Amino acid sequence: MSKRDDLIAKYAADLKEKCGVTPDMALLTKVVIGCGPSIYNPDAATVSGTQQSELDTVKNNFLIKKLGLKEGADLDKGIDAVIEKYGRSNKNKYRAVVYYLLALHFKKESVYK
């Protein structure tokens, strides 16, 4: 297995064990590929659920630019819901998992089709 395949398996396990979600592996794979090389950098591969600048980056770069959503309070609520689902106390929130959950939350899976 490649390093990316190993990471996809790790993210799928996180979705099942920490979020109670059975992942669509084709969608998860596309989300991981969309994250690019950031998944290989330990700092960039995770999202801090408590750091506002990090959450703003997720909102601006993923929700608005990638998914094409409009700026609004519902974006912050969606991010908050995903962080809650992943578990606020969970220290390692993988970016690919957060993005996957956000794509589902906002029903934007079609962006990856």
C-alpha cells in the first residue's frame, strides 16, 4: 500500500470510531487527494478546533473556495457541528476527515464527483 492509502485507511477508521460514520471510500479518497501534500505534513494534516485562525482558514479555503458556499453564519455553525461530532477533546482532528464531514454536512459531495 502507498503512504496515501495508509492515510486513507487511518481516516476511514477515525470516521468510524470517533464520528460514528461509515465512510464512502470513493468520496473519502477524492477528499484526501484534494487536500494535496498537506496530508503528509504533521502540522498541516490536522485542524485545531480551538484556534480561530485555523477555523477561518477552513471556512475560507475549503467551504467558500472549494465547495462554493456563500459567507454566512451557517458556515460557522457547520464547522462547529463537525468539530462537535469529531469530538472537541480529540486532539488530532485530521483535515481530510473534517473536510469529508463538512462536504457531507453541506451536501456538497457533488463537488468531488
